[in-house]
Amino acid sequence: MTNCGIPGTSADYCNSLLMSGFSDWFLPSRDELLAIYTNLKLNGYGNLSWDNYWSSTESLATPLYYAEAINFSDGSVFDWNKYAGAKTRAIRKF
């Protein structure tokens, strides 16, 4: 949250989320999100759409303005402008 604590961002939303009595939600990394795509989306679980989803992994090329996102239509990973729209999927460790 040190670099992503701007109010209204996906990271802020996940960090502030209180759902089902839990408040330890966070925005998944690229690898965690790829695992969600592979293990849940491709098997029809998780009620996930075919849209782009944010990860917490910042772009290596331009971390100030871009983060990595995953297209849940085909599993492709790409750098996406942080001010562009994408879906957010909060997760928690258990």
C-alpha cells in the first residue's frame, strides 16, 4: 500500500474492503491473478467475467503510470495505464 494508497484505486478498494466479517483483503499480484485465471476462470468457477483484471504488480518499464493486468478472455498479461478501467478482484490469504 506504500505506493498504491491513493483513494479510489483498486489497491485502496481491496485494502479497505470489509466483506463477510473479514478485513484482510488485498489486490492480487500478477502471479496470484494468473493462478485465479488458470484454476478458477478456466474451470468455470469464481463468477469471473471475460474482462481485464488489475494486478498489484507494477510495470517494470513505467511503474508510475502502468501496472500489469490480465485479460481473462485469453490469459494474456500486459501493461495497462493505471488511469484506464479494469475489473478488480479482491483476495485474502487463508
